[in-house]
Amino acid sequence: MADSYSGASSETDASRDRNTVLNDETLKYLGASLSALFALGILGLVAYIIATQVSFELMQTVLPQFVDAYILVLKVVVLGSILSVSAGIFVGLARVSKTSLTSGIAQSYIQFFRGTPLLFQIFVIYFGIPALWPGTFPIQDWEFPTAIIALTLNHAAYVGEAVRGGINSVPEGQMEAARSLGMSYIQSMREVILPQAWRNALAAIGNDQVILVKDTSLMTVIALPELIQQFRDVNSAVFDPWTPLVIVAIAYLSITIPLGKLVDHLENRSDWGGDGH
């Protein structure tokens, strides 16, 4: 009787396993089919737009001004990324400081720049600072410095939080071990904690830098001659939205895709326990 019950139970388990495999296979093929249909739909839409909506004659005419805008965006991105990551590291270190005043100031900084829109911060810098200046504001072309300052201050807050999270994710025993070897607090942070924290925070920092690239589009509100501003100028002149939009899309993707690949490469290089090292 026990053998019969055991045999029936085994058959039931085997049937359940087959149903589970069948369901898993069905879900896999369903997901793949939906993904393929979505990709084909997007490719079809892009092909239709390029074939029917894009004027290649206009594209050749306006391309030089978009190239100038592209170079300007690259300058903003490079400077903004270097400054925001550099400042963000110090913000993150201040955030985990044992001194309550230092950590409190860093926390207030992060809360303000993460809690208010970047567009608001751009307006404060572009309109507010010249208004506070006694007499005539000395900087004539204030758009480019505004872009650098706004992106640096805003994204340093996000980088700082990523660094703080990376530091907090390092086991406390690492600091204790470093101190037991005679290292000072600063040496322990530099030699032991920060390399591990950087690895842990790299994905978040990389994603933030991709967002920084796209945030340059907000500078159109202060008439910085970047890519979106060029789109607006061309569209208002010839009433052709798709030709400049395609150029803008290609320009942004040519920055964000390699940047994403670079972040993936750095993550693989910093994966000490994996195959990437």
C-alpha cells in the first residue's frame, strides 16, 4: 500500500514537473515572441519615418549647425561628468563623516539638489546669480557656465549618495582590519574602503552620467545652442520636425551607448571575484 502511494506521489511530482517545464517553456517563447514583435514594430516605425518624413537635402543643409551643437554638448558632458564625479566623491565622504556638522551639511546639500528640479536650479543660477551681483554682471556669455555649474551641483548630489551607499556596503570589518595593520583612518579609506566602495557604486554612478548627457537638453531654456535648441530653430524655420529629430536622436545615442558600454566594461574590470578581472 505504501509502495502504491509512493508510486502515485512520484507520478504526481513528475507530472507537476512536466507542467512546470511546459509553463516555463511557454513563458519563455511568449516573452521572446513579444520582444521580437516589439522590436519589429519599432524598426518598422523608424524605417517608415526615415523613408517618408526625413528630408536628406535638409539634413545636409542643417548638419553643420548640429555638428557645432554636438561638440558643445560633448564639452558640457565631459566637464560636467569630471566635476560632478569629483565633487560627488567628496560629498559622499562628507555624508559618512563621523562629524555631525560635516555629515549634516552634506545631507542638506543632497536633499536640496535631489529634492528640487534641475530646471529650477538652472533658473536660479542663470537668472538669480546675476540679479544678486552688485552692479553689472561681469560674465557676458553666462549660458555655458550655467550649464556646467547646474549639472555639476545637481549630479554631484546623486554621485554622493551612490558613494555613500558604496561605502556603507563595505563590511565594517574591513576598516577594523586596516586600522589593526597600523593604517590611519584616511589611509584605510583610501587604500581599503574606497576601492571597494567604488566597485559597489559604479553602476549607479554610470547610470547617473548617462542621465547627465540627457539633462543637457534642458539647457535649451536658457538658449544654449545645444542639440534641442537647434531642433527648435530648424523646425520653426522650415516646419519639418522629423529631419532634425532624427539627427538629435543619432547624436544623443552616439554618446549614451558608448558611455553605457564603458560603464559595463569598468564594472567587469572591477568585478574582482568574477571572470572580468
